[in-house]
Amino acid sequence: MTIGGAAAAADRPSGELDGLLWPHGPSEVRHDASGVPLPADALRDRLAVVTFVRADCTVLCVTRTMDLDRLARTLPERLRGRVVFLAVDTDPAADDALRLQAFAESVVGRGSPLRFLTSDEAGMKALTRKLGYPAASLPEPPPTVLLFDRRGAIAMSYGGDPIDAPRLQRDIAVLDTFTQGLDGPAPAATAGMDASR
């Protein structure tokens, strides 16, 4: 994680996603494990799916990561540019970017739509606070997948394994119709469209 860089766009309200991913403030620019910058404004007007990993993942964590990679790769074309998939590391004491990248490549290969993010102590405090996850359970990743709306608010939280990929895909398609986030006006009549169309 790198501090400094471009500030988040002024028209993006500070949401729950920002507090989870940028605990040092909106001017923080994180880099994924492959070195690509991820400033806060990169997620403006996009949905985000967030899960949690570590390089010493258990089998359930590995299969959850693989399931999300598969879902991200098979989203309908109209949704692919609208959704960002993030996997946040929960073991900053052991995992640096190189170790996390090696894990990512061994589990989902190069070119995965998932972006793997290292973390730090502030990030872990934000995680335990936002999810109510016991700090004593770290560094084991919480068995949770979060879906955020376009304004950075948590829309859905999914627990347990395996991931219900059809449900998550349907929820993504419906949530994408809420152009101002869940607190905005009701979506258009197309909200119930089948995600495969």
C-alpha cells in the first residue's frame, strides 16, 4: 500500500467501501499486488465485489477465490466494465506484494479480473470494525463476500461457502440498475432483467 497521490474525485461521497479500502483517507493510492495503482476515484460509479484472502489460504478461501474469478470472467459483456472484483489480503505481517501475487497466479493464473490488494495494520482495524470480525480470528480471512453499490455503500453481504454464483450475478445485474446507489431513486423497470441478457 502506498500513501499519497491523487485525491478521490469530489463528486464521489465517502462510503463504506472507501473506509474499508482507504483507511488512511481518500488521498491514499493503493497498488494491487501486480503494482497497478488503485486510487479511490477509480471505483467512482462502479460496483465492487470484495473478498478476503491470504497467501496461506485454507481450501475454502482458495475455492472462494476461484469461484469469484470464474464469475468475473463470465459476467455478461454489458456488466464487465461496470464491476470491479477485489481480494484484500488479511495477513500484512507475512504477505508482501510479491508473495500475494505469487498466490494469485497459482490460484487463478495471470490475467485474472480479480485485483489482489495488500493491507496494513490500519486496513485490518478497518476490516474488523466494518465487519464486526474478531481481531483474534485474523489473519484467517473472514468467509465473506461484500457487494458495494456505485456510491460505495454495502448492498449485500454473502457468507458461507461455496459462493452462490448465480445469485451473486443476479444481484450484480439488479444493483447495476440503481444508478445513484441504493439511496437514490428507484431503478428503471429493467431492474428485474435476467443477468444473462
